Amino acid sequence: MIALSLAEIAEIVGGQTYDIPDPAVQVTGPVVRDSREIEPGSLFVAFVGERVDGHDYARQVVDAGAVAVLATRPVQAPAIVVDDVQRALGALARAVVERLGAHVVALTGSAGKTSTKDLIAQVLQRKGPTVWTPGSLNNEIGLPLTALTATEETQHLVLEMGARGIGHIRYLAGLTPPRIGLVLNVGTAHIGEFGGREQIAQAKGELVESLPKDGVAVLNADDPLVRAMASRTEARVLLFGEAADAAVRAENVRLTEHGQPSFTLHTPTGCSDVTMRLYGEHHVSNALAAAAVAHELGMPVDEIALALSEAGTLSRWRMEVTERPDGVTVVNDAYNANPESMRAALRALAAMGEAARAKGGRTWAVLGQMAELGDEALAEHDAVGRLAVRLNVGRLVAVGGREASWLQLGAYNEGSWGEESVHVSDAQAAVDLLRKELRPGDVVLVKASRSVGLERIAQALLEGFGSSEGEGAVR
Ligand SMILES: Nc1ncnc2c1ncn2[C@@H]1O[C@H](COP(=O)(O)OP(=O)(O)OP(=O)(O)O)[C@@H](O)[C@H]1O
Ligand SMILES: [Mg+2]
């Protein structure tokens, strides 16, 4: 964080100071909510959780080097006391971002936020010091904590914003007002909670409504609900996509035999070829979004294309491809799943299958529930099961309860029979089956919603093959 004195912080958050011998002492370390992350010079934020009350750790964190505690009641340690810690954290983030002078880029969408944020970060990092959301810390606590890790050197702040309802993005955009706001897509993630795609579009579009007149709304030209957001912003609009009128667009899109996208990137400064290290055609859209942001910040097309070609995965369990020494390839995409990302992953698997088949290998889709689909759940699971068959995926292993049975039934009704599609009750059963059946050359995709925890299957399959992923038994 940029150095601020306790007196300045107390004023920003409208708090009362307690037991602070010298209000001129500065917070120089990170602002943290987890006592294990304290460093000398930190400010500790005491949240009251369901099981743990941060206030109980006040003494301990100060002994570990924290300068003070941001709290809702006096503690046995130097403290700034406020009514609402979350609101105070937000106010502090906003004040710090205002003082920074960094370019603030915010992005939202139904699928691909983290993947795209990681791409933007890797591209912009080449231009200057960049701070970005670690993993998926995209909510009302993670966002300000991330913003507060920026320093005087930071030139770009890249922030993922998540929404579970109307008003969430507006709130987040108010904490760290972006000049560049990117909307990736409107899909069906969390549709059960939102009530429908229109509501999701309403919620995601709050990002472009929050942009200033001299800001830029970076919008996906290929998604009608996102394109329509152009009418909801005062900012200039920059379109990306495969549509002919997109200022930043891809031509000659194809997947290599390994399932990695390759295309010609066009920006207003020219064109350049990109072949990505990431897997799956959905990354074309993510890469174009990142290119649009980088273009807006003044990067020439050649530099952007090179950065996109060299970018890797920064966040785990997203299309993590590992080839075992015995020739079995495990694709761990178990971080999360919704219908769009299931389709994208299955198409990547199908592309990888072309190369696998040449070596006598087969493709396996080991899939579990897509959560939070509300009334759409049956139809969406059925459709994914059917798609696996249409894409000619060799074997479908549906893992788990009712939703998994819908996946398998969809595949069966689409024409898969016998062993081609099976339903197993849990991760262990899937691992037992795979250990028995896998042979060199096979490619195995593992994917389900976060709550299902299918990464355990990917980890078990890599166990004993010297991979860092391979620790821990299937539980
Ligand atoms: N543009 C895209 N369209 C469809 N699916 C995508 C896209 N980009 C990534 N995915 C897939 O969606 C899943 C989630 O990706 P990612 O974590 O990047 O999304 P997210 O929006 O950050 O998700 P969350 O809401 O959980 O934070 C992954 O399985 C990934 O392969
Ligand atoms: Mg995310």
C-alpha cells in the first residue's frame, strides 16, 4: 500500500483512534484480514466471521508487526474503530486509488473473468508495473484488499468484479472507479440467483454505467446483450470480437492440433499473428478483450500479439494440461463450470482428440454438476451430455448425483450406448474406473462446478507421476 499515517487513515474512514501512541506512524505494509498474512507495517482488518472474530487476534497481529487494527470496537491494541469495517475498507481503497494515478481497468462477465484478467495482467506487465486481482477475489472484500496492494510505482490496476445480484457491480465500481470497463459476456452463470439473462445483463452493465465521460467501455461485439450495453454508457465504446465492425478483432481463427487457438489479431495499429499457449477456443474472445485494453493503453499490435502468445495460466485448475510420462494427458478444468464453459472445454477436448486419435488415444470427458442453474438445470445438463456425443468425445463419465444422471441421459439419448457414457456416484468411483481404463494417448478432461471439487480426480490421476498436482488422496 502507499504509505499513509494512522491519522490519515482514521480521517478517510471516519474512525476513532484508540490506544495509538503516535498517530503519525505510517501503515507501509499490506492491509490484511488474515492474521497469518501480517507483515511489519501492516494494517489488520478485523472482520467478524461465522466461526472466527478477527478482534480476538488484535494483540497477536500487533505483536507480529501490524501497526494497528481496523475494528468495530476497542481491542487490547492500537485501533481505528468504525461502525462498519467493510465500508471503511472500501473508503480506504477508494482514497488510495484516487491518490495513485494508475490506470484502473475493471472487468466483469459471466465466464472468463479470471482467465481474461490474467491475460490482461500479463500483457500490461510488459508495459509497466501492474497489480491485479489474485485468483478470483472479486467481491466487496477481495476487491478493496487487492486495490490496497498497489504502490506509488503501480501503473495499471486490473480488477475482476463479480456479481451475484443487481447493484453489486455498481458498488464495486464505486470503490475503485475504473476508466476502462470491460464486459466479456452474458451467460447463464448464477442464473438461478439472478432470475434470467436479462437480469444478468442488467447487473453486468452497471460497470459501463459507472464509467466517466472520458472513459472507455470495452464491449464484446459478438454477444448481443453485451453489445447493447453501448447505449448505457457515456464513455466511448471500443468493440472486440470476430464481428466485422469490431475495432479489435480476430481473423483466420483456428485451433492447433493441441487445442491451442491461433489467429490474426487486428487492432487499429495493424495486424499480427497470435498462437496461444492456453487451450480452448474460448480464449480467442478473452485474448481479444485483453488486446482491446492493451491497445487502449497505447500498446502496438506486435507487442500485444507477442504477449498473448507467451501468456500462461496464472490461476490454477483452468484448462491445466499435464501430460503424464505414460502418455495420458490430463486436462484439469475443475475450477468451475457453467453451460458456456462446459461447451468451450468440450470443444477444446474435441480438438485435442484429433491429435490423440492419430496416436491411438481416446478422449474422455469426466464431468459433474453445473450448479445454480435454477429451472434450466435439467435442460442444460441434458444439452451438455448431448454435445459430448456430437463432438465425438470417446467416453463420458458423469460424476455425482441427479445432475450427473441428466448428463449421462442426455448423452444416451443422443446416441451413446454401452460403455460410451457412464454415470458413477462419486470422485473415487470415477478414479477407480479411469485408473483401470486409461491407456497411453488418452486425453481426459475433468470439469464441474466449484462445489463438486472434481480437481480431486485430476490430482489423483497425476499422483505418482511426479507432478506438483499429484499430492493428496481422493477424499
Ligand atoms: N470466454 C469464455 N467463454 C466461455 N467459457 C470460458 C471463457 N473463458 C473461460 N471460460 C471457462 O470458464 C470457466 C471459468 O473461467 P474463469 O475462472 O476465467 O471465469 P470467471 O468468470 O472468473 O469465473 P468466476 O465467476 O468463478 O470467478 C473455466 O472453466 C474456463 O475454461
Ligand atoms: Mg473468477
